[in-house]
Amino acid sequence: MKIMDSMMDINSPIKLRRKYVNFDSAKMYFTTPSSFPSRRHSLNTNSYRAHKRNRQYGTILLMGFATIFSMTSLSLMVARNFGVSPGEVKQRVVHWPVASRRLGSKSATVHVGEGPIKTFVLSNFARDKIYRQVAGLKVDSSKLLELESFLEESKEIVKEYLDPDILYALKQLHNTSSPISAVHFRNIPLDPYVPPNPTDGGVSLHKPTFVAEAMLTAMGELSGSHVVGYSSEKAYSNPWIHEGFPRNSGGSALTKAAELSFHQDMSYTEPPDVLGLVCVREGHDTEVQTELIDNRELFETLPESVVSLLRESRFQIKTSEWVDTSESGGNIVNNDRRPILADAASLALPVDWENMIGLDPSAQDAVARLQHAIQSEAPKHYIHFAEGDMLLFSNVRVVHARTPYKDLRFDGMDRVMYRSYFKKSLTKQQRHRRMV
């Protein structure tokens, strides 16, 4: 075995530039090349081990200094991005992985924020590595067989560059007792080209790369659930990845320019467990915001008598105008009486509040008090989506809304969002078709 490093033999003043090593049961011998005087020099094995150990300690010390430098630099970066002082950043950073086993400090993320929403800023290193691998994946996402292969490849690539605390936070979206009900990512990789929004009301999910789709579906599936489509939702670009941008014609909740009231997606049927949104173009309006309410914080503002009443089957939920009800026989998908509050915290709140009907005076009063608490009393959490922002949240424990657009130009460059639904438990047939 060749050793290229220069080393001074402790028993000789001769500096050996290249040494050939032979191993003996007791000692280790270094022999000089022919250009040196022919002699053998013994080096005690313990001394060699001590030298090797000192080099390891030096490496660890250098890694420590590099970590401190990286933490300081990223603190300043977060301070600029979030408008706080570096001192405040240190107080708000909840977890900072110093050295990942696989990627070292280059995989570090900054975890900012308190409450039900956890925000992670993906490092430039992880973002670029994911992009280079995912950009090569091709898929016709309207074809199920191609989608399955695309999902598996995307998931493996993305998982490789996520820190354990991110994976843990994603899993908590299914944990009804967890304080985490939403996970917000910033600086995710995006497609280099997003086509202009069609002015004819069509869809524009025809582009050379599918990076945003890969990130959205991979992150959702890494939460422990499966991306699914709904047979009653016919208005979207394809069953599993919904493209949304504001349209003059109105349309669905994903394309309306007007304000969206607080709601649960697919509240009239079997709702998805997790909802994912990713922004691929911020658009002209820099003030439009998505609003979130954690249902558990909402219930704390209501009397227990109202919460109990919401759990009783004294209500009906109608569908919105864009929902295909041809297979359900009318505007009311479920003609049976049903509760508004199902399970522990699942609030069946339709996007159009007039579609939530109390079937008796007490139920009607409970609906009115619920709506008042949502509008005036419950704590609200706000997010403005910029390019590279992704949000995954529990559709069971969270209701969400959107403020109205104030700067729409319909020039093809307004905001573009992608959305996907995820369910943890599926029947065999649902899992095979990925449809509910």
C-alpha cells in the first residue's frame, strides 16, 4: 500500500517522500525507493495510531469551525428573508441539523415559526441536486401507469435529500394529536419554463419538465398517503394534479378570482386527508394570501354545547356548481342527515357556505355561530405564496380560505398553483385506480 503523505521517521533524520509499507505482527516497516539509501526504518505501531488519531481530531475541529461559519451565514440570510434581526433568528430556529450522515452541512435547512404551521427553507444544495435528477423524469400525468412509475422515482429522489425532521413533520399531518397541522416549504426546485396561462380557459400543463409535479406528489406521498383523484371533479387539468390560475369565467375554487370562504376540500363526500399546494408562478398580485385555521383552535372559541350539536346528524351538505353529480342523482350528494363535525376534528365546511344546511332551528343556530367564530374569533394563519413555496396541510384538522385577488391582468402571467389530494387509507379498488 502506498502512502503519499510526507512523514518524518522518528528513528531517522531522513525525510521519506514516498514509502512502501509492509506489515509485521509486531511492527510496521517503511522502505525507501531505490533513489534513497537502502535502509529500513521502524515505526512503532502505537505512534502511527496516535498520528492518525491526531489527524482525525484536526478534521473534526475544522468541521466544527465550518459549521459555525455556515450557521452564521444562514442566520444572516434568514434575517434578510424574514425581516428580523440575526438575534431573533437564533431564537426562532427550532432545529438545525449540523451534519447529515449523507450530505453533511450542505443539506441543512432552517426551521422557522411556531404554532400549527412548520416552515422549512430548503438549502440551495438540496434544491439543485433534486432539480438535476427530477428534471430528467418525463410523464403524461393523465396516464395512470406512467404516473405510478413517475411517483416512485420522484419519491426516491426527493427523500434522498430531506433531513429526518422534515420527514417527521410530514408524518405528523396524519397524527390527530400532533400540534403540527401544516408544513410550509420554501425554495423548492421548479421548472425553468412554465407556459403562459391560456386565455381561452383551457389548461397549460404541457411543458418540457415536470419538476413541480414531482415535488408536490413526492412530498405528499412521503407523508404516508397516496395521491388520489375524485371522479366527481371533472373541471381540472387531470385527476391527480390540478392546475389553477384565475379566469374571467370563474369556474372552480382553484380558478375563481373572488374571495374564497373558509372550507374543507371535498367536504360533501369522503374528503382527502392531506391537501398539497405549490406555487409555480407568483403572478402580479403580491398581496393575495391563503388563510388557515386549525380546527382545534376554532373549537376553543365555541361553547361545548355548539360543538356537541355539530357532531349530531342534523345537517346536509350540498355540492358546488362545478361538481359533476351525474352519478349521485342530484345536487345533494348525500341525502342522508349527517354531522358537520365528524371524527375528532374533521369539519365538513363547504366553500359555499349556503350549501351547509341546518335541518332544524337549533342546527341552523349552530351553523350561524360556527360561521361567526370562523370570521371573528378563531386565530388565523396567513401565507403568501411566492414561486418555490409549497404547503401541505391536514384537510381533516384545518380549514382554509383565500383573500380576493387585487391585481389580475389576464395576460398569461397571473398566478399559477398546482394542487393534489392525498389519502392514507384506500380500498383495494381505490388504490388500484387511485380514484375515489
